[in-house]
Amino acid sequence: MHRALFIACHLLFALCCSSSFALAPHELLLLVNQNSPRSLELANRYTALRGVPPENIVALDVPDSARAPAAEISPADFTRYIWQPLDQALRERGLLGRILAVAYSADFPVRVTTSPPMSLTGLTFTRNQVPPSGLITTGSFRSVFFAGPFQANGPTAGSRSLGWFRAAAPQQLLPLPAMLLAHTGARGLELDEVFQGLEKAAQPFSKSWTCPPKLERRWENAAFYFITSDDIRSKMRAWQFPAAQAELAALGMTAIITNAPPAVAPGAMAGTPVLGLLCGTAWPAPPRFSFAPGAYADHLTSFGALFHSADQTKLTLWPRAGATLTSGTVSEPYSIWTKFPNARFFAHQVRGCSAIECFALSTFCPFQLLPVGDPLAAPFAPPLTARLGVHSVSNQLAAMLTVTGAPTNVVLRYSFFLDGRCLEHDANRPGLIFNTAQLPDGPHRLLAVAEFGDEIRFSAQATAKFARDHMQLTPITAEERPFVRAVPPPEPPGFQGLEKFSADFPTLGKLERKSTGAISFSASNGCAIAGASVAAQEIAVTLTPTAASLTQPARAGLVFNVRDEKNFDFFGLIGETSGWTLAHVRDGDFHIVVARGAPVRIGSDYRLGVRTGTNGVEYLVNREQILRDEKMRLENAPLGLGVSGPGATFVGLGWRPQR
């Protein structure tokens, strides 16, 4: 009878299909900075893309200081604002034994000011236990997940899923691997770039699974690349390349060791996407090749994740070029290879491990490393699909999970979760009947997961939603409202544009008025201020940064509340830190009040605005409120433009009178 009921419910309707995973979404905790629209929007998109259950999403009250260009947080604040709420959520929601890894959305600090500094993900890995400083500095701590080798021709362990480690030590609280979905602060990515990368990462390589992998025709000639040079950054990891190349060959994959980039390397085919790349240099050239979905790339340099410094190319070079995954250190690593992913990263990936599992297996000492990208990306995992059918009879709900794409010789294990609570775990049957009489009225959510494999585990999941109202159970076929949503900033009331500022400016440095109406400053140090005072509700100007202004000490922006040439307020860009900054200039001294790290691009236009709002003065970039100061006000005073360093170009300076 039950079997017939299961078949009937499957024919009735199927809900919420999902693709294959190694680490499953219900084993991943997603942390969101509730004070950041970027963080909210990214978490919203990632939840929809990967099916992270609502009970796995934790909103945190992260201090605004974490979004400064340095993106730092003290150990005490990490404990108070991140770790304690994280740990409390795990315990209160009954997730302590289920969660195997953590993903941070955007606008989190990347560095914790321990001594020496640790990465956000490194301190999460240790479950907020700061290791002895010597272990951090020397990189001599060996992660329980590290699969070797420690030296050339040294022993190695097999590729394993995080679930295997949990099963091997069920009573032990293991380290908690973590990744940052994306860096959108100083020298970071725009959200649109992040979304494109995440959607690309979800694409499988093939429609069927074999080992060795049989890739689709468009990927057949793709290869992994190990780039060598005389740079110490390259030499410190070069001993790993031959063995990694041989291991990949045994898996049916091509790996090329070369001193030339993929676009021109011997053996490379023009236009063929790169599966992954390791190199070592402070200033890698922008890639002239494309990456396949799920690709990892890094350039093993000291300051790849020190975003507020203009020194060395940042890790964001790689995701901007199309790589799904990358990493970099948040403090000087002293050319110690144990602090970076081992070249076996790619072999773990080819065997089907997820990205966060590959980082865990290949990083000896992860304390200062910041892994970035989609933790669930597993392009070589079997392309499974799951469909969940449900049917209600009186107070009984029947569910049947159907999985396609699994190899024929595997045994599937099934788990069911109702509103986050486990009903059945690792069962051998794909269906479930349970009594709903005790459920409270309102919406409910049933998550079904199918899994197979031992050392490397693969899964697919599907979700069904239903509502109970005393008398009946009603399936919900429409998508639920997103858990988090970013709200765009409102336009000011009655806004109809700014009046052009027509007053003459005294010449400063090499100020050039262009026929387009732009005002261009070359090497300058000071302000161009209009002599007349204005009673403004809002002032604005469009700034176009130059290449030099983002790599050298430079400031460019609006000056207002001008008392005299040594006393005024400033809002604009500090190029060296890549931060939108509010500052007071008093007696000629520049005092930063607050700053926000931002992904500022050379040659792009940024509309800067300062306006009086309902709760103080608001500071905007491209109409998005970046900062707010409740104590400030726009005074009836002259305004103008301020520049120091290499120069900048402005256009469209204007103001709106007070209401």
C-alpha cells in the first residue's frame, strides 16, 4: 500500500530539483552581514542557486568598521560578533553534528588582528581557538585534513570528503573549514561579476559520470597549468608539480609544466579553457585566456589578500578573469609553502571533491590563508538530479525522492529533514510517510537528500513545501520569498537633478577645463574652491580615477563646509587603500572619520554625492548610500574639489538648494 502511495504522489507533482554536490548544501552554514546590502543580496542569490536550507543561514550584526578598506576585526570582536552567534545558532538549531563547513557572504572582515594576524577563515577553522604564535608564523601546524605530501616523493592520503572525517571520528569536534564567497570591498569585485562567477561555477563538465572523467567536447583539450620561474614564489612549490602532473595523468587529465602562460605555452591549444593554474609572482599579467567552470588559480604572493595595500596584485585578479576559486594570504607568509594550497588540489577536484574539501585536503596550515569562491563548486562530481514528490492523505504525508544520473553500481542512502529537524538519516529506502497531526499550523519545508560513496561522498537534494491549516495539507508549488533581500537606496524626495555650479575656481596645480565640461587635475595637492557660499541640500560630482591614483597615495573628491583653505570636510576616494572616505581637514591636518573599502576600477565613472537626509548627512556613490554621519550637517559655505597626488578628472559638479 505504501509503495502504491509513493508512486501516486510522484505522479501528482514533483518539486524543487537540485544538481549534484560533494559537500551537501545542508552541511554548509551560510553567514550573512545583516548590515550590508551587498552581503544580503549575495546570500540571497547563493541560497537560491545552491539550495542552502533556511535553518543554515545565520544573520550577524557585524560592526561597520569591518567594511573599512583594511577589513580587519579584533579577536574580541570576532568572538562577540561572529563566533559566539555562530556557535549559538549551531547549538540552538541542532546543527552541531550536521554542519561541516562555513561560507561567509560579502562584506566580512578578512583579517583578524591576532599576533601574528590570522585570516577570517583561519580562525573559523580553529573554532575561535588562537594557536600559539609560533605555529602561525612558521606554518608548522598540520591540519587533520591535509592529504600530503609533505615533501617530494612523500606519502599521500586519498581524496576524502569532509563527511568521511566526521564518520571516522563521530564524537570528535573537528576543525571547521571556511571560505569567503567573494570579496567586494577594497580592490574587490562588483556584485554582477560575483553573480556571473557563481552561476558559471554551477555548470557541470559532463552529462554523465565516469572515472577517469569523460568531458564534453568543448572541454576535451583543456588542461591544468603549473607555471614555473626563478621567482622564489614559484620555486617554493615547484617540487610538487611533477608528482601532481603524474597523478592527474593517471586520472586521464592533462597537466602542463611550463614557464609560459597558457595562451602561448607549448602543448596548449589556442582558445581552450584552463582547468586550473598555479604560479608564483607578485605581479601576474592579466590573463589572456579563459577558465573552465570550477577552475582554481593563484599566484602565491605575500599580500594577495591584503586589499587595502596597493603593493602586489590581489587575488581578485583571478575571479575577474573567470576563475571560480582562488586564495591568498592576509599577512606576510615568509615564503612558506605550507600556508598555500598544494598542487594536489587539482587531483582532489578531479576525483569529485567540492572546492572547500579541496582546500582542506591540500592546505597543510590554513591559519593565514583566505580561500575565496563557491565552496560547493564540484565540476567533476557526478551530475545527479533529484526530484521530490509529496502526497497527503488525512494526517499522513508521503514523500518519494527520485534520483537520476547515479552510477548503476552504487547504493544510495536517503535522509529526510522537516523544518530543519532530521526525520530519518542514511536510510536505504527513498520514501517516507510521517504523521503531521502534531505539526503547528502554517508553512513547512521537507528536505530530502540522497547520497552515495564512502571516502568521497556525492549527493543530490530536493525540497517540498506544504502548509497545514487544521483540516488539510496544501502543497506549495510557488517559490517562497527569499530569506534575505537587498533594498536599493531611495531617491531623495522631489529630486529632479542638480543645478550646475557656474562659479569660477582659482587655478590649482595644472587644472584643465575640457571642451566636454570636465575639469581635469594633473599632479596637484590642494583644493579648487568656489568663492561663493551655497546653502545646499545636496552636492554631487562625477569622478573618473586614473591608473596612478589607485596605486599611489592619492585623494580625489568633494570638499564642502569650507571655512578656509586649511579647514573643510572631504568625501571621496583615497586611491591607495581603495576606499570611499569621509574626512575632516583641521588646521591643514587630514583626519579620516570613516571609510568603506570598494572595488574601484580605472577609467570608470563614479557619481559622488553628499546630501542632508532624515538622519544626518548621507554620503553616496552612484546613488548608493556608503556612509552616514548623524552629527554632520551641510553648512552654508563654499564647496569645491579636492585632489592630492597623481590627479583625477571631474565632471558635472552641481548642487541642490535646501528645501
